[in-house]
Amino acid sequence: MADTGKGTILQFAPFQSSVDEGFWHKLSSLKLNKLRLDESPIPITGFYAPCSHPQVSNHLTLLAESLPADSDDEPSSLLASQGNRNRCPVPGILLNTNTLESFYALDKQSLLKAEAKKIWDDIYSGKVEEDSSVLLRFLVISFADLKKWSFHYWFAFPALVLDPPATLVNLKPASQCFTCEEAESVSSACNEWRSKSSTADIPFFLVSIGSNSIATLRHLRELETCQNNGQKVLFGFYDPCHLPNNPGWPLRNYLAYICSRWGLGKIHFFCYRENRGFADLGLSLVGEAEISLSQGGRSYQNMPNVVGWELNKGKKSLRCISLAKTMDPTRLAVSAADLNLKLMRWRTLPSLNLEMLASTRCLLLGAGTLGCQVARMLMAWGVRKITLVDSGKVSMSNPIRQSLYALDDCLNGGKFKAVAAVESLKRIFPAVEAEGVVMAIPMPGHPVSCQEESSILQDCRDLSDLINSHDAIFLLTDTRESRWLPSLLCASDNKITITAALGFDSFLVMRHGAGPLDALRNSQAETSNNVSASMENLSLSNQNESVRLGCYFCNDVVAPIDSTANRTLDQQCTVTRPGLAPIASALAVELLVGVLHHPSGICAKAEFANSNDNGSTEQPLGILPHQIRGSISQFSQMTLVGHASTCCTACCSTVVSEYRTKGMDFILQAINHPTYLEDLTGLTELMKSAGSYTLDWDNDSENDDNDDDDCVEI
């Protein structure tokens, strides 16, 4: 505070600006697509809020929504900000020049006076009473170098200068200026004002305190009513400044308004500040200022002098920012896409490994309803390397259910789904490394002719190469038999495998267990297929904790066959309730993320909620189940576990060993001969034995204790 000998001069903390990167991106788009060579002033909106921290002042901020829409058809996003307590809108003007030379040649003092004249006009016209934010009008001049992605800019916050300046009589924390009853009432009234959408973003107001110590916040137009009622009145405003001995910049034009509009020479003001979203009278200030009476007689023709260009490191100079690395749309998209994931690591998931997710190579077998949803979910989790495999084309019935396709993809016979899906992914997120492979998956039960053998075997080799070159495989195809070969190859290569399958109103999501690498050493012992051993394998009780988890085919007692022949239209199509695919797809991706972050990875045991044995308290992502089965009709979901079967046609050591020994000849046998897999794994013998195995059921309760040995637990 400066002392003139007649009193302490009231000094104000300057306003500070802050510009979000999104503002510059939006300005670039506006300049390229709409403004072009037009240098006309652009109306913009800044946002500020009262100080909310005892050591940090709030800034006037420019966001992407501060600028007008690129086109007349684009809805304005400012409507969403109305009534936002943390975004008090302030009108401003942006002057963006076409050249750097024009920027430097601008008559800055004339521009500042022109904006101040608007404030002066608003004071005398009464507009301030209707919209008090006009007291905070601001100006930005800029030059956007869109080739180098650099921006020169300078803010001005026009302030009318009182001459002689206002003197400060008193300035104290608000908590020291009210009685206990008044302080409680003022806090309550401020919190109520800030909580209402109709008043939360009104920066200037009156605080009237009656003789009964009851405080009320009122609009500026109600001043005369308060004075006539004999109430104590304070001129309140949202103060962005945190300093204990200086009010913020908004008070400058506020005092000029009070002096010129109401002719008051002694003014009690209230600098409203907050803490954690509520009024903080210890941080807020109450002061008394005196203004020379000559100011009250100022006429409209004699507008005060003006100051207000923002200082840069204590000097009057412009600012320059280069966004070459972030303003490229692809790079900006990457930054924006990763924001949510990076915020997760702040508090909730500090162990979240975004680098691992970004580098995980995911192979999606099937680009239909499930494949589209899974691809979107993977990108949301930060996965950047995605390959989709499908041989079908986009039909007219697909876009409504399969989120990566549009009507244009169906025209002229339809694009291949794998190709169209990749194009869509890159439109959504240009940084994704997506690849589409048009290929049919060879299936058992679908015999091939001699002429087709070479083509089918090449598809098998290509599929094997794809699985070998990826880290995680999603089985998302329509038919059961199309999942067999990928399940076998994944078991052989020990790949993380996630299956998602849909019924009409039910779904299954599961992770396959590790491949039978250790079991291969005991292959001979595993192939003893007597009834007792087989029934024991089907038991839900797990006597050995090292038993690996099963795959999609481990619960089957028959080999996969052709499931599409002799089917009606509703049986040929995937007829499911629309809500199933998004649920199952989301769970499938969450399951993969859980496996990737689990210390045991693919070998992790099945975990259940409320289990003392799963150690889920140590895993930030929660439990890691084996199978998730859900029903929409019952709105239910359950987690199950199924251990690997010694007779599985896809992942048992017998099948994997045979595949490794015979290679493509083995696959051709499985494709052309329906019973080959059943004979190989012992399922044929099992079914014969099971047919001759009889169970005697005794309903006599008196003999229950004597007949326990005749019961078999399945």
C-alpha cells in the first residue's frame, strides 16, 4: 500500500490470464475453416472464479468453448457452462491478425480505450445492473502461425483509473468484521448464492445485513431498496486474488461504477473467497475505501484514463507459445485419449502400466458385433496395436448393431469387415496401429476337397503366424467350431486367450488357461481314459492347486462339428438382445487388462469375490475370475471356474502334442473327419463307457447313510 500523506492508496492485484491448449486448436480450426483472411473482432468468453486456495490466485481462463462455433450448424457449448459456479463467464474480444507485422502494428492504447469505453457506456446505460460481468470486459490480440503452430498473444483487462485514487481506510479478514451471528449468516447466504444455478456465476452482488444480523445477497439493482430499509450494505464481488492485503483487479471497475452510478464517496466492499467450494471468511476480506467527492460529479463525457495491459514477467510485453508437438491433431488426440488413463494413476491406480497396454498386440478373430465393441474398449484402455480378422462383408443389417460400420460400408456389395473396421478405428483415433486381415478360419466339421486343401492349409499357416506374432487373442466369432483352431494354436503357443460368446439373452466371457507345457511331460499318464478318471476330472472340486484352467472346449464331450448346416434364418444369424454385446465385450477387455496386470499373468488362478484365497486385496483392479456368465433376462451374473480337461479336443496335451508332431496333416485330419478328435482324445471310449455305467438311486431316506458309497459327485 502506498501512502500519500492523506491516506493509504488502495492498490489492486492484477488479473492473470491462462489459455488452455484446446483454445488454440479451436482458433486454428476457426481460422482455417471460417475466418480465413477476415480480421474482424471475434467475441469470446473468458471464465474465472473466486479464489479457492490461500496461496494461489485464480486466473481468467480461455477454453475451446470460449470461441464461437466453426459452423452455424454446430451447437454452442457455452450453454453448458451457464450456472457453473467454477466458470463465471466474462465477455471479451479477440483480434487475430493475418501477419506478425500487423500484430506489432496494432494501436494497443486505442484498442484498450475502446474496450474501456464499452464499460463506461454500460455503467451509464444501466447494463451493469442487468449483467454485472460487463465490468470485467477484456481484450486479446493475437497472431496464429499455423505453419509452425506458434501463437503470439497479449491480454488486456481494461481498468478505469480514479483521479485522485481511492484511499483505503480499513482492510481486514471478513471473519474479524462481523459478529458471530452475522458471520454465520453471511457464510450461509454466500453458499446459497453460489449453489443456485441462477446466481452462481454472477460475479458482483450486494450483501445486506439487517438489524437482526440476518444477511442476504442481492442483485445490484436492489441497492436503493436496501438503503431505504436502513440495512448495512457491502458491495461484494468474486475476488480471484489470494493476497491478504490487496483486493483483486475486479474491484477497480466496481469502484468506478459505484462512484459514477450511485455517487457514493465511502464504500464498504466484500472480497469473496472460498475454500473447498464454501465461503471462507478467514480468507475473504472486508474493506472500506474513500473516493473523492469530485468523482461523484464526473460526467459521462469525461471518461477516466485507462490501464490494463497484462505484464509478462514484470514487463509490458507480449507472450508467445509454441505447440508444435501438441497441436498436431493426431498428437492432440493421443494426449486427450490418454488423459483419463493418466488421471487414474494419480490416486486410484498408481500401478497402472500404460506403456504395457500401449505395446500389447491384440488379435481379434471376428469383426462383428463383439469385435467392433472389443476394439473400441481396447482403445479406451490405451491399447494401440489391434489386428482384426474376418472374411465377411458389411451387410445392411450390420451398422445398427456393429458400431464400427456405417451405411456407406454396405454399398456396392459391402466392404470387407476387416478393412472397414480398421478404417473406422483410424477415423476415431488416428494414432491406432490397426490392421485388417481378410481370411476365413478353417473349421472341423467343414470338410474340404483336394482342390481346396492347399488354400485351407495356407490359411492355417497364416492364422498360426498371426497368433504367434500377437500377445493376446480374442475369440469373437459366430460359431463354436470356428474357435477350435485358434484355441489349439493359442494353447500350443501359450498365448493369453479371451473368449466371448453370446446367446439370445445370456453371455459367456472367459480366459483360457495356460497351455499344457508341463502336462506334456506326463502325456502318457493323462491319456488313461477310464471312467473313474474322466468323472474325477469333471468334478468341481480342485484337489491340486496347480491344475491349469480350462479352455472354451474343456466342458464338451463331443468334438466341434458343422453348426450352420440345415439352419433356419433366425438360427443362421446371431440373434441376441442388443445390450448383450457391449456388456460381454467390456468384460472381455477388463479380463485382459486384469491378466496383464496380475503378477502370475496367464497362469493366475481363478479368483472369486469375498474369497480369502484370491489375494484380491493386493490387486488394484480387483479379482481375476476364470469365467463370467450372465443373463439379461434375470439381470444376473456369476463367476465360475472350470479346470482343464484331459480329454479336451483343443487344449489337452494329447491334442497339442499331436499337432506339434504332425503339424498341418493333423489339422487336415481334424477338419475332414468328424470323429478324429473324439477318437484321439478318448471321448469316443468315454461315451461308450458312460453308456454302460449305471447309477442306482435309492429314495429310501432310512438307507441314506448306508448308500453314500453308491453316489458319484459330478
